[in-house]
Amino acid sequence: QVQLVESGGGLVQAGGSLRLSCAASGTISSIKAMGWYRRGPENQRQLVARITSSGKTTFADSAKGRFTVSRGNGENTAHLQMSRLNPGDTGVYLCNVAHGPNWSQAWGQGTQVTVSS
């Protein structure tokens, strides 16, 4: 079983920055990708940013140019650096890991990001 622990959420004023971190532990075979999703108004998970084991990154249009995603020095960690935040970025951010030959999915509990205007 895989456990994901997120940290770094909080309250920030519009224009500010936050850095989210995710650490994966447990029974993990090779990590294929790590990413961040935001829970939408209908509880759906919307991709914010993702990075594969080869370093390929994918961003939501709203995140391009403002957010960066990276893997930590420990291979089972990932970071989301968010800059120029606006109230539209408010939400619960969920860490996701795809691992193993079948790209099995694991999810964190989420961390709240609130951007005040």
C-alpha cells in the first residue's frame, strides 16, 4: 500500500506564492509519474501539474507560466511551486502517484490552498 503525505498548503494573498510537497512511502514499485490535482466544484479531480519519471511535465492551461513541478532529491517526493496565485487557484490540492507496470494510482488526502483577494 502506498501512503502520500502532502504539506505546504495554507492561506496566501493574491499575487503570493506557495510550495506544496508530497512524499510517498510504502510498497511502491517504480514511480511513473507524480502530480497534483485540484478538486473541482463537483468533486472531480482536475489536473494541475504532473511530472513523469523521465522529467516530462504537463500543466493545466491555468497553471502554465505560473507553476512549476519537480521531483525532490529523494525520488519519492515531488513539489509544486505556485506563483502569482489568484483566488481562482483556491481549492484542495491532491497529490497523485502513478506507479508500477500498470500505472496504479495512489492519492493523498489533500491540502487546502486558499488565495484571498
